[in-house]
Amino acid sequence: MIDFRIIPVTPFQQNCSLLWCTETRQAAVVDPGGDVPRIEAAIEAAGVTVEKILLTHGHIDHVGATTALAGALEVPIEGPHEDERFWLDALEEQSRMFGFAKTASFSPDRWLGHGDVVGVGKARLQVLHCPGHTPGHVVFFDPDARLAIVGDVLFAGSIGRTDFPRGDHATLIASIRNNLWPLGDDVRFIPGHGPMSDFGRERASNPYVREGR
């Protein structure tokens, strides 16, 4: 079974997530956008051993501390989808644009595709390619815990922006309806920003993707 802690990081209050297998205490950090000491303190407080870093997409508030944390913990980086390469290649430009410390580009140890599986201890997370906010955005889903980490695809009461380069509104809506809703109304999700919600609540009330809209 997976347990988790949400760690808000960066001035954008991005939801970095610490996930761990409750049996093995092996863990993954999802979207370490910044504030490495805060993330390291959460790891120590949870008493877990991080075995990898997982990335949903390449925006700097989600990946800005990735190489620093991966180097400190000596762990590999998995994700996002390879269509996100252009965002990771542009990290230095992103850091200037959004006022972050200078951040060098990098490539993950493993690009992820739709249908891939990533392990966290004995837990297995399904990978769903959900473009629209960015072209290579992925979502991580634990079918046993009924938990999804959706990055900036979906929020409580809203959806991700699509006005960045290679964003597309229709593609994002299709990703949510075709890839997320079939997972079930009971699935709770951790968004990239803001509070958690569940798919049933968003299907019923989210003004951008509610049923019948």
C-alpha cells in the first residue's frame, strides 16, 4: 500500500509529493520543483528511503530541484514522456522567465510512455500520457490505493493552462475525459497546485469538464 505526504514548494506553492510503500518504506519524490531542504526534512520525518524521482512534466516549478535532489540522494529520474524534452531543454530560459535560480537542462534516466509501470517499493504505479497542458505530461495512478498524481492536468474546480507553447485545450479535455474519468469516480488525486479532490466530484461540478458540458 502507498502512503504519501504533500510538500508545497517554490513561490508557486507546487505540490511536490513524497510517496512510499508502507511495507518496504521505499519511496519516490514526485515533482521536486524547489526547496530541497524542505523535501529532505519531509523524507527524514517520514523515515523512508527514496529510490527514485518521478516527474509529471517539464515546467520549472515541478522540476527545478530535480538534479540537485537526485545528486544528493543518488537516485535515478523517471519521466516525463519524451515529448517533454523541449521543456527540459529550455530550463535555463524558464528559470530566467519565472525568477528561479539558474537551472540547467537535463534528461531523465528513463522517459515514460502510456501504459508503462513504475515501481515504488512493492507498489506499482500505472503511467498515463495526458497531453494538453504540455505535450509530454504524464499522470501516475496507483489502482490499489485509488490515488492519482495528476500534475497540472486537473485541479479541484479547474484544469491546467493551455496557453504555453504546444499546449492545446481540446487535447487536455480529451486527456481528462478519456484517460482519467475511466479510472473511477472514487479515485482521489493530488494536483500540481491546491487541494486534493476526487474524480467523481470533478465530473459532477468542475465547470470545465463536468458531465453534460
